[in-house]
Amino acid sequence: MKHILTIVFAIFVAGIAAGAELRFSDAEIILPEKPYWTAETAAGELQYHLRKMTGGKFPIVKKRTGKYESAIYIGDQPAAAKVSLSLRGLKKDGFVRSVKGKNLYILGDDDRTFRRGDIVKFYFDTTCRGTLHGVYDLLEELGVRWPAPGKGYEDIPARKEIVIPDKTKIDAPVFSQRNMTRIHAFHKYSDSEVYTTEAKEAVRWALRMRASRIRGIGDGSHTEHMLKLWEIWFEDHPERFQLMKNGKRNPDFICWSDPAVKEIWLKAADAYFSGKKPADAGLPHVKSWRGWNVKEEFLINAWDHGVHNDGRCRCDRCNAFRKTHPCLDDTELYWQTIAYVAKAIEKKHPGKYIAALVYPPMTRFPRTVSLPPNIRVRICQGGIKNLLLPAVWKDNLEQIRLWGKQVGIDKVCLGIYVMENFGGRLPAVPENYPRLAADYFRAIAGKCTGTRIAYTGPTHTERVLDLYVQAKLQWNPDRNVEEIIDEHCRTMYGPAADTMKRIYERFEKNFCSYYKAVTPDVANPLELGIGRDVKANRLYAWTKVYTEDEMKTIDGLLKQAEMLVAGKQPFEQRVKVFRTWVYDIMSAERQEVVNIQGNSLQLRLKRNRWSPWQNLSGMNHYVKEAACKFRMKQDGESLILQVIAEEPEMKNVKFNPSAPPEELWKDDTIELFIESQGKVRQIVFSASGKYSSRIVPKNQWEPIDGLVHSVHNHTRARRLEISIPLTPEMKKNFRFNVTRSRKLNNKLVENSTWSKKAKRNWTDPQGYAAIIIK
């Protein structure tokens, strides 16, 4: 079935005379008498590009002056109605573009409620931008392309005049949700300066790619933790929290079968929809509803769990519920609370929704709980790459079908993951698969509203092709993917387009080969397919897939590309950017993994004699690093350290002076890891001057008896003086590492480590240095 015919509904109606055209080199751009943001933004974008094309002035006015033969009417306004153009029957986010005589009309399905802010807020908060899409569609037909963010990547052809066929076009996207996540945080990417350092320019590129409002169904996550219920309940009502396997209560997770938990969720949702503050719901410690980002829905979602705690309560009430409501995970248990809240909200706040993420530990479709119609869900799945796993993909499709049938396709969004490198697993293996993406979007068309793609690629250069292709496919999944790839490579790399396309082909083939080899094709509701045996997967990727010969082949192709664009700007620079921010990072990562069996660090500490200064090195090859060094000695009773962390942006250092001990790691930190007798102690020193410690993997943070430290901030560096008591075991020998997590406001985190073998897992003592006491 061709969605371009049945869903997108794009039609062309012939003009009065065959071959008739509208021609102009300048024209007035006319806004509605009462302009609104979408129309104004559309007019501004049209004016900007047409000026560069023809050199005309293209003034923006509210009334026609008669100075120009032609006019371009932007937005739904009486002038469009006079020539029988309307939005009647137009689908969400769609547009109408029509030539009538000497004039052009572009109008669309627009959200007119956005009143104030900047283009970033406009991107976040406007639900429909049809007129703007119509302008971008016209510009693309006139040959304009934007292969990447930033003014240096605008491809605008020069023309003596604008020629537009005398036709009417009606178009709308197949998917109403076409999220381009993290684009607003573009400046945090290490290579952002290559493109733009301004968030507004990155967001403008997302708009040009016709991305939808970022705040869609199920926007946000882990709202259980955002209620901070431990602050009001744990001391007096520990029974309202998770009972762990060891019989202890954990304040990080609530007991979802407790009646008080149901009621606090209901009070919170009611207060949210009533325009009240969290304090009015009995949550005085919650300052605002930040994190609940969609006005018409309230998100109820579990706190994220980890390998050491699955978040599931083992109390008698929860266990009894599981026996009568059998399920592979806790889907039934969580949904009985969510459904309870939704039913009450349906009565008191018609038209409002309760949203939830279908995410561990509630990954199944509930079969024993009755769901009201005011439910929205974001189904979290591995996404595009799961097409490589037949059993997993079959299960994914079945979950999408069940939810769509129950709550309606218009209330189902998919949260998918392009993040095989998450947490340092495969930080330099390109996760590119544009052709697989084409198959994916065709497969889910008509089954959901679209996708929210979590993308954690190391650099924008690595992901730019896939983002471009996915944006085009989310508007119309029936487009020819090879044509889209060719279009991007031609615009981005000019004479080297074919060669660069061959490199991307190898990237896709290699990632698919890797993923099928390391990922079991077993439908497991507790997994999202985000990597498993990290060490084995990494070794497989760099020794079985990206072999020495394969790396030489890619390098050879890059050299061909460099020869083809030599002296031809901007293409020469763009190929250079690709080598620097993709291939060179791959090479460094491969070398590190292949050579990881090298000897570990050793440091001998003599009594009262300082060791030489030891330098830390960056954890990731794609992240800039600020210098950090330390030295240490021992006096028979204590381990004494001096740490100097260079900081040229001292005023921009990120820390929370009121952070509790368990959240100090979120600050700009220096961390020590000490392993002795099989136990690893982690000590976190915050830029705020506070410190705390724990025995890994426990989440019980506490001070160390006898530890003394001081922090001294200078103009361009921070110095720590630390004294830690030596335990009897440590007086013989121990394993040790120092790390730095440099965090600046609105910047990408820079992680560095002393022991290079600890780069991918800071809590694994096998990667630490050996400290020998003499």
C-alpha cells in the first residue's frame, strides 16, 4: 500500500492552462492581519531564502501595497478564502499551497496559541506548524537543502527568478509525532562548533527537517522519583516503599499496591489539571510540575531500575496480587494503580489524559486490568535495529497492535533507542542504518502516531545522515531511501558524494552484522536491546567486524574522498570533519580495545615521600578534556593526596550546594576508587566542598571516619587536599583509581581517568592500578 496515496494525501490539481507558471524575482509576503508565531516564522524563513536566491527584497507586510505584481499570502486568512482555499479536511500538521493568478498562497494546520518566547520554545510548545511545513516544502522544490545544522550548511541555489507551477498541492505527514530528541542540546556535542554553537540554529534545522513538537505523548520519564515521596513518608511509613529481597525497605522505589500510593498519584494528577501547585496535593517538597511537560496529560511512570535492584516490591500484598494477576513482569501491578487514577481523572477532568511509558518493569500489555479511554502510552522498544531479530520484532509489532486496539492508534507513540554506545559500551562504533530505517517506518505506518528517538551518538557528524533520512521518512515513509541518501551525500560532500555513500554503506552493513551476532533473538520483555556483555561485545566489534583490513578499506575510501574534494570548499572541510570526528575516533577506540591486555599501572608508595605527579586521560576520544593530575604519599597511618584539576571556566562549574549525599555524583566531581579485600569503596568529592562515599554497588552513602579534606578554588584550577585512614588491609597493598567528571552548565560532560583500563567501567577493580606500600 502506498501511503503517499492513502495517508499523506498529496494531490496536484492542474491550473487553468497546461504548463502555466507563476514567475517573479520579487514579491510581497503578506501575513494575516492578526499575525501569529507560526505564520511569522514561515514568512521570515521564506523571505530569508528567497532574498538569497534572487536578491529581491521580499518585504513582509500585513496589507498588500500594490508595489509588486505578485504576492505570497502566508497562513490562513480571508484572502485565501476569497480564492476558495480552506483547511477543511486537512490532516494534522498538513498544508495547502496554491497558485492563483499572479499570487501564491501557503496555509496550513497551525497552532495559534503560542504567544511569547523564542524559536526554541516555539519548537517545544507548538503542536502544529502546517504553514511552516508548506514553506519548507516549496523551498525544497526550488532546490534548497539543509544537510546539517548551521548557516555554513545551507545550500541555496541562485536564481534570476522564482518559477512555480500553476498547481495546488495538499500534503500532510504520515506520522504526527516526528521527534528529533536532543537537538535543542546540540551545543553539548563535542563537534557542535563545526556546525553551530547556538541552540536556536540547531532547533531551526529540526524545524526545516519538519520535526514535530518535541513534547509529545508520554513526554518525560521516571516521575515516580520526581515526587520525592521518601521526604514525606519514609520515616513514618516505610511500608509504602519497596520491600527488597533482603527484607529491607528501599526509599528509592514505592510499593505500587499500597493504597496511599494510589491516592497520592491521584491527588497529584488532580492538582496538575486543576492548575494547583504540588504543595496542594500534599507534596510541599516538590517545587514545581517541571518534568510533566504536556498540559493535557499527566505522566505516571516508574523510577528507573538497575542491575542491582529491579524496582519490584516483594511485600505480601504485592506478591498476592502477582499470584492472582500473573504476568512476566509487573505490568498488571503498575497498571491497576494507573487505571485507578485515570478513571477518576476521566470523570473530574474530561479531555485530559493519564500517560505512561511501556518500559521495564511494565513492558507488557495488561490483560487483567480494565483501562479507561483517557490513556496514552509511549511504548519503549529497541526500535529500528530490532528488525534484524525476527522473534523480537514479531513481539514488538504485537505489543504495538494490542495497545493501538485498546486505546486507539492516536494515543500510541513509540519510544525507540539508537544508543548502542550508551554508557560507554561502544562509544565509537557508528550506529548507522538508513535503509533499515526505511523498512521500519513503513512497517509501523498506520499503527501509531510516530516515534520519539533517543539518540546518544558520540558526535553529530556520526549521526547527521541518519537524522536527515529519518526526518524525511517520518513525513513520508514511501519515499525512496536511496534517493534521500544520494541527496544528502551530494549536498554535503559534492564531488565525493558517491565515495562517502560507500563508507556509509559499510557502516550499515557492519553494524547489522555486529548486532545480529551479539544480540539473542529472544523476545525478552525486561530488555530493550541496549547491549549485554559489554566487554565481549566491544571486543567482537573491533576484532571481528571492524578488523584491521576493514579499517584500512574505510581509510582508503576516505583518502579517495579527500582527493576528490581537494581545494573545493566547503566540501574539503566537511570530509576533513568526517575524518576527525568519525574515523579518527574509531581508530583510537579500536587501538585501545585491541591493546587492552597490556600491563596495569603500578605505583609504589614510600613513607612520607610524594609520588611523581600522575596525569588523568580522557575517557572518550570524542570529548575534550580539562587537565587533571594528582600525587600521593603515605605516612604509615593515612593515604595523603593532592589533586589539581584545571578549570578555565570556574564560574560555569555545575554543582548543587544542597544536594544530598546520594546525589553528589551529579556535580562536578573528583572521585577515588579503592579496592581492598574484594570490596570497592567509591569516594565522591563535589565542587561544592562536600564529599560522600559508599561500598559499591550499595546505594548507602556515608562519611568515612577519620577522612579529612579541603577544597581550594583558584582562578583557573581547583586543588583538593585529602587524607584517608589506611585500613590494616590497605597497609599491605590495594587497587586504586582517580577519576574526574568535569561538569559545566550547558556543556557535555568530560570524563577522565588515571587508569586507562578503567575507562569503560569505573567500578570494576580489574581496571585499577596496583598500589604497593613500602
